[in-house]
Amino acid sequence: MIGAYLLVLLVSAGTTAALIPVALRVARRVGAIAMPNDRKVHDRPTPQFGGPAMMVGVMAGVGTAAFLGQFRAMFESPANIVGVLVSAMMIVAVGAIDDIREVSAPAKVAGIVLAGSVLVLSGLSIVNLPLPILGFTVLSPDMAALVTVLLILVVTNAVNLADGLDGLASGMMAIASGAFLLYAVKLDDSGALTRGNVGPLIAVVTLGVCLGFLVWNFHPAKIFMGDSGALLLGLLMASASVAVGGQSDDSFTGQSWFFFAPIVIPLLILGVPLVDMTFAIVRRTTSGVGFATRDKDHLHHRLLRLGHGYRQTVVLLWAWTALLCAFALYPAITGKSTLMIPIAAAAGALALFTMLAPLVNRRAREVDRELDEEIDRKRVEYEIRRSGSVPVVDSAQVAEAGCADQGVGRVDSDADPGPRAQMMVPVTRVPAGREVGDLRPRWASGHDRPAGERPSAPAGR
């Protein structure tokens, strides 16, 4: 079975990666370009049309699984998998329209709800709602449809809001889908899933398209996934959660801590984007602006302002996602809690790094700047000793350094006539608080002085 999952993974990843160049050309032709602005952090126009290529990757992975005997049970009654594919194509279409021409928030929500409704009509909905302490609750058909659509709406928006840096959303979803695949396979092997449950297949296909897209999306990104890709990943993760968490048997749930109910584990795995979305809702509600109002206060924006580098911010959020996955999965898979202390220690170390690394980086930059200034100072002193001449700087540099009234002389007009005559600053008279290295030397002629030629002494010396 592992070989079958690996083959589906490779086909999904390879197809997605191979189609990105086509997506780039289509994006430029239809105008699906993300332009830099005050809310975004990228500095050049970048195509944002990854969703269609990822959708083809999903279909390729599912098509490969259809020919493998290990997945035969999932296709004996194909309503669920067909429903996932149809709803995925619908949500990619909604996102693609938004990538080309921005769609209003209500229209986008309507498209997500419509895609979720198709998923429910295909028979994929939360039937059993396992809750901490309360145990299993069997939902009525109407309530099951409502909870399923709400879950899809929440997860898709969480992934979309997290897609703010190169490789961030695709990397987090790769980690989350990989962890969820392990959990789903464990449930399936334990007999907790109904025969033909499509959850494990959706998880492995999601992992494949994320890895294939990440090849092109990591910083500096050649392409963004756009709303079409972010909404697709959110729908796939929500669909896998519904298939596994909402249709599992309580016999397996009782083997682990009561808190790790199947419907709660997907929420922990998606903890980083869900927390980011929760903060966004609270922040925008308290400030009196609409939820759809974009800002630069997401978790990745805050880490950047804290002083982390671009790639460091992305890797940090990947690490937090991996820690949450480990925290959720280890007790659920093993039935033990012996790894909780190491996980807690790793979380503490990661928290310290998140807070203290910017301070270390800032000090390192200050040391580098001091070293650069010292090198400049030594270079100027060496030039003075070697040539016996005083270097000159542009008048703009002099004014910037506050040297205009510090007894600065001018080059002798006989030695350097014309408009190229420039201000000269004696090294010994640099104003207090300024370094010699702050004044970049140039000779009065604007060029290197020929060897052997004695410069004229500046007036006033």
C-alpha cells in the first residue's frame, strides 16, 4: 500500500510542477498578475495562477489511483471522489476569476458555499461529530450539511489568509496534509474508517500538489498560487477532514486521549492558519473595519516586522505547523503521551528563537556596519599616507555630513578649473559624531589622479 501512495504522490507532484510553465504563460496572457502594493511584500509583478495547474495535478493523482488495485474500494462507489473533484473544479473557477479580476467578498463566499454544497450532495458530510468529553453526536442531515459547509468555509479562508509569503501556504499545507495522511492511514489500518473512505487518497493528492507547486513557489517565487490555489488546498484539506473525522468509528477514538477526537485533530494540524484567521477576525472587528479589509498584521507580517528575514519567517511558520502536527498525532497514533515533554521543550526552544533571533540578527548587522566603517576609515587613511593628498567628496556629501561650516576649503581653480571643482574636507576636521568612513573619497578631477602627478594644495590650507 505504501508503494501505491508513493506513486500517486509522485504523479500529483510531477504533473503540477510540469504544468507551472504553462500556467505562467496563461497568467500573463489573461492578466492574472499580482502587482506590488502597500499591503503585499513582493517587489515585482508576479503571475498568480497556480490553481489550475494544481487542479490538473489532483486529477492526475486521482486518475492514477483509479488504476491501482489498492484503491479499488474507493472507486466502487465513486460518488464521493467525483463530488470532491467537481467541487474542487468549481472552487478553482471562483478563485481563478478573482485572480484575473478581483471578486467581491460576498461573491467569493457564495462560490465557496456552492462548492461545499456540491460536496454534501455527493454524500461527503460530517455524520458523526466526535467532541471532547461529550463523545459522539450523530447529526441530522440538515445539521450535517450546515456543519460541513461551515467547516469548508473556515478552512478555505484560513488557507487563503495564510498565503502571504513565497512558499508559506504551500509548505504549511504540505506538512499538514502529510501529517493527516499518516493519521488517516492509521485509522484505515485499524478498521476505524468505512470501507472505501476517500480521506487518505485526498490527503496524499494534496501533499503531492503542494510539493510540486513548492518547487516554483519558494522564495523568490516564480508564481503565486493565487486564490484559485489557496481555495483549492483549503477545500481538499476540509474534504479529507470531513471524510476521516466525520465518518470514523468511536472504537478507535477511545484508544487515545479523549481530547484527540478525529474532528479536533485536523483543526490542530491546521492550527497556524486557523489562529492567524482568528486574530484577523478579532482585529478587524475591534477596529470597526470589514472582515474582507486587507491589512499587514498577519502572523507573517508581524514576524517580518520583528526582524526575521523572509525565508526565516516562512521556515519558522513551517516549524510551528510541524510541532502542532506532532503534538496532535503522536498520542493519537501511538496511544502514549511519552513524547509530550520533548515536544513541549521543542516548542519552548522555537518560541525563544522566534523572540530572540531578531535581536541577535540586529546586533550582527550593527557589527557588520561598524566593521565596514572601520575598513572605510583605514582605506582613507591609507590613501592619504600613500599620496600625501587629501581626498575630496561631493558637496552633497559634505552638506549631508553637516560639514558646510566646518572650515572646508575649495580646490584651487588654477589646478582644477571648471565646474568639476568640488569641495574638499580635511580628514582632521570631520564634525563630531561623524566618521571619516561616512565621506566617500573622490579626487577633485572626478577621476583617479594619474601616477606621479602632484595635486595642487587646496585653498585655505
